[in-house]
Amino acid sequence: MPPFSVLDLAPVTEGSDTRQAFANSLDLARHAEALGYTRYWLAEHHNMPGIASAATAVLIGHIAGGTSTIRVGAGGIMLPNHAPLQVAEQFGTLASLYPDRIDLGLGRAPGTDHATARALRRYYDGADSFPQDVAELLHYFQPVQPGQAVRAVPGAGLEVPVWLLGSSLFSARLSAAMGLPFAFASHFAPDAMDEALNLYRRDFQPSARLSAPYAMLALNVVVADDSAQARRLFTTQQQAFVNLRRGRPGLIPPPIEDIESFWTPLEKAGVAQALACAVVGDAQQVREGIAAFIARHRPDELMITANIYEHAARLRSFELAAGALKSLA
């Protein structure tokens, strides 16, 4: 049984606000810590009314300060939006405040639309320099060398685990070449998952940071006391995907009874493809679904995400998921 972790987007639900979203995230992190989850990661998105984790490093500090043992990190920081030195300083600060508890996952996409990407980093034209930016960032975490003109303070000499995130072969190839752990975004873009995993494991080069390949896969998991309720809860995520594809991202919607009346056949097929890595049902169904996913893909770690409208139902889903995972040990 691999370790299991949580991916959170600090969802802002209809009828709520960001203040409540942050309170809910901290409550979920404490819940996950008590249930034995390994990590609690937050993802950077911008100009998305339903996602409040834009200032990711700030929110990581809030979550880490309100918990005591669970690792807290970024899944991820979208490096094209930032100067590597600034990221090293931010995560060096977090690692100094919360030693041996901070993770830094790096993504190559901007996590937003083109206009917002330009507003975030006005003089940046693309992600072509991502490998060089990763190498520069890793350099800032190394001990300072004589004559080094630029250093991360804090950051230099600190042990901050760095992951590469991806949904294609690019980051799989880069993380293998650089000897870094790799997290695949199978929860919303699973098409290249098998090929990316095979490439990463085949081509991995040991490094000072990691001696053997370590791959984490993300999985949508929605659990309720009965399967009908779980399927109803999952309609929140399905609606959110359709709204995004329609160009109308908004607050996270409540579940609906009849999802078939909401989408077109083409939209349904698109959501089914994007959310193919999803296990939805009661505890037994989810146990069997997770077991099958692990047996097929052999992840070194599993990261669970659940975009559920009602906070109490979200807490319950992660509780039931943890029980299902522990029963597989």
C-alpha cells in the first residue's frame, strides 16, 4: 500500500467566500493529518473565481502553521509565473519556519489564461526556459559557494524536496534526467499517464536528491455512505469541468440530481475523458476501485482530490477514503 496524500484547490463554493474557503482548507488539513495522510498540497491557479489558492506559498504557511506533522506543499507552483530566486526565497522561508515539512512541486503551465499570465509576469513569453529555471532554482537551495553573487536568503543550504509536475511526457522526461520525483496530473489529464510513467521509470538518472524513481499519481476519489449519494456529490466536479470548457468558470456549484440534463453528449464525453481517473461510490466500491488503480499503475504514492460542495461531505469522503486505503495495507 503506497502512502496517500491530499490535493486541495481551496474551493470557493456558491454562497460562500474565500475566508470560508481558507477555514475549510485548514479544517480539512487537520482532518487529513489525524487520518494519516502524508502530504497536503495546494495548487496555484489564477483568475479562477472558484479556486482561492492563487497565493500558494502564503496559504501553505497558513496550513503548516495550523497543523503539526503532515507535510504541506505546492502541487504546484507554476514556475513560468515566477522568478526562480523568489520561489527559492519563499520556500526557504517556509522550510525555515516548518523544518522537514515543506514540499515544492513545480509546474510548466501558467495555471491560467494568456492575458492573466501576461499580467502575472509581463515580460515572460512562454515556458521554453522551464528546464533552465528549474536548474537555477535547485542551485539556490545548494550551499553558497565562494564568490556566489546571488543567493537565496533564506533558502541556501536548506533541504526542500523539489518535485516536477506534469500531464505530458515533457516533465516526465525532465524529472527523469534531473533525478527528481515526478507527480502526474492524472486527475484531470490522464491521456499520457501510462507512457509518461514508463518513460520516467525507464530513463531515471539517480541524483543527490533521489536515488531511484518516485512517481505520484493523482486520483479523484468521492466516497459517501451509499453509491447514489457519492455519484450525486461528484456532479459538482462534473459541472465545474463543463463550466470551464464553456468558458464560464465560476464558483463551485452545488450537486444536482440529474447531470444528464446539464451537459450535451459531447460535453459528457469530454468530462468522461478528463475525469477517467476517478473512483466514486460507497466504501467497498472505492476500496476495490483504488486497489485496481494501484495494481495497474503501481504508483509510489497516491494523491487524492475531491471537489465536493458541502464541507461536511468532503470531510466524510476523505475519512472513508482513508479507511479504504488502510484496509488495503
